[in-house]
Amino acid sequence: MKGAMSSINSTLWQTMSKHLYPTSTYHYNSGGEPADIPDLTYEQFTQFYKTHYHPSNAIFITFGDIAAIDHQHKFEQHALNRFESLNNHIAVTDEIRYPKPQYFEESYAFESAEDNSDTVDKTHIVMAWLLGNSTSLEDTMRARLLASVLLDNSGSPLQNLLETTDLGTAPSPMCGLEDSQLELCFACGIEGSNPEQADAVEAIVLQLLEEVAENGLPYEQVAASLHQLELSQREITGGSY
């Protein structure tokens, strides 16, 4: 975990998640905070495993024309009969919403020279929004389409803004839609910037979003993004979820 959290991208994501999800499980580093891991006892570790990595929390997914009862018999025979059912209800809760925009500043580790001038142009400025529930297919598809038309390529309005602004050197690696969690998250920003430019970055991003919301985008651009989404939904690939 010390190695994982030495990555700037990992630090960015964990910091953003910590503040975007102040009360739910996403607030915490799923692999454990390196500084806190030595405080974990073996008894705590094994109890967590027995509770969370238990068949009571499992979902069995099958495919084909074999009757469900035959599958269930196999599951029971080869695995489930070894366990007692747990009554624990483990679930991710809906996150609270902030009543107004929040601003946070944290630091990350990087190799530097002895003088502080080496921190110039090393700041990442990221904006993030918590959206709807990912279990809503309509909300998720809307968010995917929105992220696509805004960020898909250098001709997309938000991507173009982040690539051409002189407030930073490049778009942030955090740009895009995160739809694998209970609630959707959209983020954008720049790297290679400085702390005093945060307000200016926020201003140009919000101005662009307001212009897109008011004036819309060319039909051809939206149709192209929708077509790409359709192709990605139809494509059957292996090796991933």
C-alpha cells in the first residue's frame, strides 16, 4: 500500500473520494491507509474477513439453459453447506450532499530538489460533482453521454478547454465519469498548475458548462457520442467485468 499510495494518481483519487464521500465506505482507502495498517490486529483482520468475505454476501451468476435448481444444488453441495447464514446487512449508504461548494487542499509526495522552487507547476486542481445513483440506467446513460460529449476528444468543449488553457500543462488524469460505485461521480481539472490559480480554473470550467447548458452542442457531435456509447454497449469482450 505504501507503493500504491506513492502514485500521484492514487493519491488524487483517494483525496477526492475522501471529501466527495464523507460518510460512506468510499471515504476510506479500500486497501488501508499505510500509516494505519500497523495498528490492525490479526483478530480484527480475521473477523472482518469472516463477516465480509462470506457466502451470505455472495451473488451467484450463471449462464445457459441449465435449470436454476440444479445450479443451486451444486452450490449447496460443494460450498454453502460448510457455512452458517449470517444476518448482517452489508450495504453502501447514500451519501449526504454538501449545502454549498467545498474547497480542500492537500499535499502529495514527489521527488524534489532542496529548494522550494521545485514545487512550481506541480499542483493538480480538480473539480468533482456527485451525481445520481448508478443503479438508475437512465441516469447512468445520461451521465455517460454527457461525459462523452464534454471530454471524448480534443474537439470536445471541456477537453479542448483543459488542453489549451495556460493555467496548467495538461488535463488532469481524474477527468471523466466514475460509474462503478453506488453514486456517479464526474470530475475534471488540470495538472501542472499552482495553488493560486484554483479560482481561475474553477471560473473557466463553470463558464464553459453554463455555455453548453444554455446553447447546447451541435447535433452531429452528440449523435457521434451516442453512437460510440451504443457500440460500446453491444461489444462483447473478455478479460474484464
